[in-house]
Amino acid sequence: MSQRLRIEGLSKTFHGGSARSGGVRAVDDVSLTVDRGQTLALVGESGCGKSTLVRTIAGIYQATAGRILVGDVDISDRRALRRHRRAVQLVPQNPLSSLNRSRSIMHALTQPLRVHRIGTGRHDRERRAATLLEQVGLSPDYLRRLPVGMSVGELQRVVVARALATEPSVLLLDEPTSSVDLTTKGRIINLLLDMQREFDLTSMLITHEIDIARHLSQRMAVMYLGRIVEEGPTEEIYNRPRHPYTRMLVGSATAADPLLAPAAAGPAAVATGEVPTGGRPEAGCAFAPRCAYAAAVCTATPALRAVGGEHRAACHRVDELDPAA
Ligand code: SF4
């Protein structure tokens, strides 16, 4: 299977924040690939750097180091920005705040077509806008409506339709199910599953909900303080998480229903506390202050390494802590 999105050694540092000297390293040397037609879920708590990573890929932030390739095209090069904007589309976290409240849904859907010179004229673009709405399960009647007064689920469909307007190579979904009720969440999941099937989409899904990631992705990457700490096939990570941080996330998701708890996940109480502010430490495992298994060896920075097949984890004690060993 060919690689559609490839990220190599990507870093993003925000200067002038804190972290003593050189700013805050929100994303630190991240390398990931997403195969054509596949979804990679990027999982972690708020403040782990997921949104910074996805906004850097989307071109909202300029990368401090590293490369972003869509197919063979290096889109981290600013000269490729225009192509980049069309090839990679972001579905933002809050659909209402990303839409102009005083302009119609027709305007929201035809604007990207105008910007990227797609369509042969006004009538053709309006016809395309109606088709896009139908593709996300909304009637063309919505074209005349304003965003205000529409439900979150309907707005989410509109921003997905807007992202699809430029026929992107890669779709970036930033927490598409956060802050919605369970019914809406179910509808959005079904919409995204339908989209994956119909358009053979290549996508990166950002979520703090590991069970949502399980529904929607074939591969999963777990991020903590700017670095990937575990990565591999979704079902394998969900059923046999190796890094203590991932075990905490899986344990939290399954605690409400013990029957759903994977046997190999081990105790949920492998970690405590919250994500610290101020970025990652200069050396050592960044998870150590929260990890129940921290030891002297953890003062050295663990590398992301193979732990079996395509499964990788960054923990010094990964073998001795393996619940299935
Ligand atoms: Fe915990 Fe040490 Fe593994 Fe970090 S390297 S997750 S501190 S056991």
C-alpha cells in the first residue's frame, strides 16, 4: 500500500512562551506515515501537542524542522503552499466558530471552489455545493440557511462538506466528536465511516477519546508532550497497549464497562496526575513524573523502538511491564 502522507522529523517550537531558554517544544521530532485510503488516529490528552501537530501539517503553523510529504510533494516548502492548501484540508474542532455566521451555507461551500478555481462558473459551483451537501446527508435546502440555528451535528456535516470541496488528498479531523452529545457523536462517527468508504479517504483523526479512535482508524499513534510514545495497528494497541501512558488511556476508556476492558491492558492505575504545562523536560522520559513504574533508568530519554511486528513504543521497561509476557 502506498504512503499518502509522510511526516519526517517534524518539530514545532513556540518561542517567547516559557521553558527557560529555547521556547516550548510543542511537537518534537515526530515521524509518521498514513497509507492511501487509511485513517491514522492521533491520541492523547489535551495539551499533548496533537492540535499543534495537525495545524502544522495544515500549514497554519510553520514547522521549526522536518518535512511533510503528500505523495511525492514536499508541502513543508512554502512555494508549494497553494497546492498544499488544496491537497490537505482541516476539519476544525468547533464547526460554528469556523463558519461566518452572517453568510449562508452556500457561501461557505462555494468559497473554497472560487479560491481554488474549481468549477466553470457560478451555476456550476452552486450545483457542486448542492452535491457536497447531499454527500454528507443534508438536503440542498440548507444552502440558503445561516449557520446560526443549525445543530452541532448539521454544522459538523457542513464543515466536512466544505473540506471535501477541494477534493483533498488528505483530510485532517481535529476532535470531530468533542463537545457533542452521545446521539450526535454516533451520527458523526457514522458520517465519517461512510465518507471513508465512499471517497477512499486518507485521513488523520485527532482525538482524546481512544474508543473513538478504535472505531475510525486502522493505525493509532499515542502522543505525550510533543512526542509519539506508541504507534501501530489500532486493534493491537487497544488490546495490548505497551506504554504505561497508553495503558492509562485504554484503562480510563474501559473502566466504565469492565466487560469491555481488554484483558491485556493491565491495571488502569499505572499513572496519575495531569499533563504538565511548560513543555517536555530536556532529558529523561517526559512521562516519569506521572508513571507508577518510573525507575533510575528513566532519567535517560527512551527511543521509539519496535516491540513486535509494526508495533513501536518508547519506554525503557516495556518488556518487563508487558502484561502478556
Ligand atoms: Fe514509565 Fe520509565 Fe517507561 Fe517512562 S520509560 S513510561 S517513566 S517506565
